[in-house]
Amino acid sequence: MPLPKTGTGAPDRTTHEATVTSKQTLSVIDNRTGKKYEIPIQNDTIHATDLRQIRVNDDDFGMMSYDPAFNNTASCKSAVTFIDGDKGILRYRGYPIEQLAETSTFLETAYLIIHGELPTRPQQTEWVDQITHHTFIHENIKKLMEGFRYDAHPMGMFVSTVAALSTFYPEASRVRDAQSRYRQIIRLIAKAPTLAAFAYRHNTGMPYAYPDNDLSYTGNVLNMMFKTTEAKYQPNPVLEHALDVLFILHADHEQNCSANAMRAVGSSEADPYSAMAAAAAALYGPLHGGANEQVLRMLREIGHIENVSEYIKRVKAKEVKLMGFGHRVYKNYDPRAKIIKRVADEVFEVVGRNPLIDIALELERIALQDDYFVSHKLYPNVDFYSGLIYEALRFPVAMFPVLFAIGRTPGWLAQWQEMLIDPEQKIARPRQVYIGAVKRDYVPIQKRS
Ligand code: CMC
């Protein structure tokens, strides 16, 4: 059953209780007391605070649910992205990812994710114009970049400079002001590629290349990364399109680790630059957006098709993980991985075949028929093939998570805005089950044995 749109229909507790029919409840018997409770069910979910009425006595705090890593806890109602992990379905605002990847552009998809609807032609023109005219960053950010070591990881530079942007736009702290919010959304989508490209140029010791407003969003990404002495950089249209599709595929993925970080930090009403720096930091980890980098390192370590079976044995012995495989939500083929495989072929036609693809295909072939992977429902995820394309586009591995971050920026911002306007949301503050020492008295150091 689709959830009501947040911010429009006030899906509050009153509505929640009013829509409950006699069968839409969960009966709970507390065997400690013999008491029976009727817990309302909405959207196949119970409200965790409804458990608090379950108490042994008046001093009892009340029942909580324990769910480390949010394995089975919805932290919000969201109208942005729908995933059915068992069926391998991904939709942004209702539109299947396959259709968007085939026919949309990244900027149009970003508009859809932020606004909830596809733009009309005038809306599209205005949106593209606004993003295009906010790509420049203050020259002092460049100076900040120059302070990093020559070999600084570009993701570390990206995280830091996104945070630093907040100091240039103090009005961004007005997170309850819709107009201010919108300005920061435009700025962040526009400036993310500039920060990413400057981090890359710093690493390679190349002079920073400024944005070119004549190019598309993605054409400009390639321009700022790869322009050398030519008067005007002309991106290869096949490669430009491939990167655009990759950005679309990464644009949002509902309550993943980094979106959750964005919402959690944003819930304290921190400005969106600070919140997005936290989201990007969460993305950096090898279990999340850093996985694409690890996939490439893994493929290089395997080195040859002949070594694949040996590597699979090590995975099954739990010595190593098969990076780019497995997902918290998908227990079927990640639909993004299917699309990426097709895009990889298009890119290889232009730049030549990446020899690591044969190792990747062999890994996938063996894994998909192996009992361990079948029984654990482990399939290739978005990161398994994306790195091979990034590498074919001449990006160094350290840039892979940064490219992921460019694509994910509209998703983080849509999640952030949705959280702020949702009347049910408050500052994110989980409970804990305390398992430490009971009260004891302080012992002066001379009396400690
Ligand atoms: N290789 C080998 N075994 C695995 C893998 C893997 N890649 N992923 C999960 N497993 C096993 C895991 O050892 C566990 O086995 P057992 O039940 O025998 O102890 C079982 O599968 C369940 O794993 P889990 O860690 O409980 O699953 P999770 O939902 O907590 O973790 C994951 C999801 C993505 C962190 C994990 O699958 C993983 O570490 N994959 C590799 C890293 C990766 O590719 N990450 C990118 C995710 S997609 C893009 C994104 O969101 O950024």
C-alpha cells in the first residue's frame, strides 16, 4: 500500500488511529503480567512508541524494540524512492529506474527527485539554467584545497570542502525557510562536481579547470576533470552519456547509510552543507560507496581468470568479502547492476575493453551458481561493475566514491528536505539498552589495585 505523501497529508497519530479497522491490529500478550495489548498496524508497521504501554509496573519505563543497524525499523515515511529488494525493483518517485536510465538525463532525474514530478519544458529550462549558473566556487575554497597534501584522498577533500561551503553561505542555517533551502539545494547539486574535479586536479598536480557553461552537467564534469591545453573541451558523447546514466543510477536509494546520516545530522537543524558532509563521510566507507574502489582493488589482486576459484574459496572461508556483492535490501539482482553492464559495453566500444571485466564476469558466473552465494542471496550490486566503467573513463580508483557522491547529491537533499517538512520527524535520537556497570563509588587512584 503506498504511503501518504509527507508534508501534504499530515499522516499523524490521529489519522493513524482513525484508519485502524478491527483487524488492523497486533494482539500482544505480555506473559510476565498476563496483560493483553492491541497495537495498531498501519502500512504493515507498528509504531515503536505503542510498545511503551507494555509495562510490568508503574516504575517500568515500558517496552522498547531493539534493532541494531536498523535491520527491521522504518525511521521515516518517504515518497522519494521505492525498492522491492526481493523482486529487484527500484523506482524514483514511481518511475522505474530502467525507464529513467534509458530516456531521462541526470539533471531531469535530479529535478524529479527533488520536486516529486518530472519538469515541464519551461521548468526544465529554468532548473538547468540555475544549476549551470551556480557551478563556480569561491576562490578561497581553492586555497583550502591547496592546503591538502599532494596525495590526499579526493573523498577526504570532498567531504571537507562540502562542509567548508557552509561558511560561505551563512543563510543556509535557515533550514525552516523554504526559499533558502531551495537555494542551497541548487548550489550543492551545481558545486559538487566542481569540488570533485578540483580534488582530482589537486591529486594529479594539474591546474584547476573552471566550469564551462556551454556544456551539459555531465559534459562539464568531464571538462573540469580532463581538460588540458585545448581551447574548448569537447566531451565524447558516448562517454558523457555513460557517466550521465551512472549518475542517474546513483541518484537515490532510500534509507541507505549515507541518507540516514544526512537525515540524522539534518534533524538537529544543522545547515545542509554540514549534513551533506556527514552523508558523504558515511558514503566513503568500503561497505557503502567506497565499495566500487574496493572492487577494482580486488579484481587487480585476483589478476587473472584462473585465480577466480581460489578467491571464491577464500570468500567462502570468510577470509575476505566479495566486494560489490550483497546488499541489505536486494536479495535478488540489483537492477542498477544490470543497466551498468549494458553501459559498460557501450563504453568499451569507444575506449577498448577493460581486461578486468573478464575476471568480473567469471566471478559473477561462479558466484551465481555457488551454494554459498545462492543460499545467502548474494548478487552483484551497483558497485560491482561501476568501477570498471569509471576506470575505462580514465578515473583513478580513489575518485570512484567521489563520483558516486556527485550522483547521490540530489537524493541526499531530497531526503533532507523531506525530513524537515515531515511533521512526524524530530531530532534523531535512538534509545539504547544499557549493559554497563551498575552504580558504584569512585575510588581514588592511590586506592586502586
Ligand atoms: N561476500 C561474502 N559474504 C557476504 C557478502 C560478501 N560481499 N555480503 C554478505 N555476506 C554474507 C555475510 O558474511 C553473512 O554471512 P553469515 O550469515 O554466514 O554470517 C550474510 O552474507 C549476511 O551478510 P550481512 O553482513 O549480515 O548483510 P548486511 O545486509 O548487513 O550487509 C553489505 C550488506 C552490503 C554491507 C554486505 O553485503 C557487504 O559487505 N558487501 C560488500 C560491500 C559492498 O559491495 N557494498 C556496496 C553495497 S551497494 C552500494 C551502496 O549501498 O553503497
